[in-house]
Amino acid sequence: ATAFETCLPPEPMGSSRGVLAVVSALLCAPVVTGLAGPAAVVSRTRAPVSRVSMAEVPAFAVDGSQTGTATVSLRQSSKPMYVVHRKVLCELNNRRAGTAVAKTRSEVSGGGKKPYQQKGTGRARRGSSRSPLIVGGGASHGPTPKDWTQKMNKKERRVATASAIMGVISRAIVVDDIESEFSQPKTKAMKELLDRLPLDQKAPKPPKVTLITKDKDDNVVMSGRNIDNLALLHMNNINVHDIVGAGKLVITKSALEAMNERYGTA
């Protein structure tokens, strides 16, 4: 008898106990090699949850000249679409204030007096002027304050962020640290920097640019906040929504080092 046959129960197949036992035998049966056909049991190994992926990204100086390439090594999910979608929904839900509210007929002021007599008017009978059926009345099944907060595990958040970055890595470039270029807030300086880099900013419809720095710099933030198609992120507020929506992704060298250290490990 094979290893699978030894796991089969003595109960007949017609009984429910026999069917459950056969399912249990299929789940616990060892891998049988050298067999073909119905008697062969295929190994049920689980796919890895995450794996480290590497990519080469072109690197540029702040003057726009290419200096070589940089290596991005991040641990991404084996099912990136699932975990990235969960992270985007989590971020969007956490942005919601949840303060929308509408008053019901019992909360609207007034309406205690019967508007008109019950009979004799030819109109529909009314007991209150605050009915949801008439103007000025309360709302039926209206919104109430709600907490939309969602939580994700720390490892899942990191894998989702790394998977999102690796998903748009073909549209990414690495640039030298730009903080030294902004001694004071100046939007013109930020616009000139974007024009020098290969970001297609002179196109009729320039793509959205997401710029990731290591730390928050007030001069950089104030220099770029008035540019419509620019999203400024740093390693403390990095989010998947702005990454997957970016037409071009710009990562500074110090941010890339911190990124490889944080998202490149388990």
C-alpha cells in the first residue's frame, strides 16, 4: 500500500465521516515521488510572504548630469497588488475626519405643533413640520460621526511601501541631496531643479513628480508646496498613495540609503 492508502479510513465513502477523513488524509499525506495519475500527491508548499528584489536606478547630480546608477534593494511582497491595495485604502480611510452628521426629525428644532388639522383640508395628514418628507425636516438615515481609522501591522506596512516603490521603480531616479540648494524658500529654485532633471516637465501635460527626502527640510517644503504636480515626502511621512500615483519618482541619495536599510530587511 502507498503512503496515501495507509492514511485512508475504514469508513465507507458514502458517510460524512469517511469524506472528512479522506480530506484530512489529503492534507496530511507526504509527498509521493515517482507516481503519475490520481495516486500522485503534489507537494503543497506555501509561497514566500516576501522576497528581496534589487534594481538599478539612474543617478543624477543636482545640475542634471548623470553620475551613474544606484542600487535599490527592497523586500517586496509575493502578492504586491493585494498588500499595496490594502495600504492605500488604509491611508485614505485614515485621512477621513468622520465628522459628517445630519439631524434626524427628533433633533431638528421645532415641529412640536401639528401643522394643520387632521381632516378636511384634502392634504396628506401631518403630525409635525419636521418630517423627513418635507423641506426643513430631519434627515432619514443620514450620516453620523464615525471613526474610519484602520490599522495595519508594522511589517505589512513596510512590505506594502517597499512593494509600491518597486512597482514604479522603472519611473524612478536618484539625485544628490538637495537641501544645500535651498538656503531660503524659493519656488523658482525648485522649478529650475525639476527642469534640469529628466522629468518631462516641459511636456504639455507634465507628469506628477513625487520627491522623497530623508528628513523634513522647511526650505525644501516651502519651495515646492506651490507647484501643482509635485508631492514632497520624507521618510517620516512616506505614503503609498503618492508613490503609486507618481508619474516620476525622485529619491535623494540619503533617502535611498535609509530606504534600503528600513525596507530591505525582514
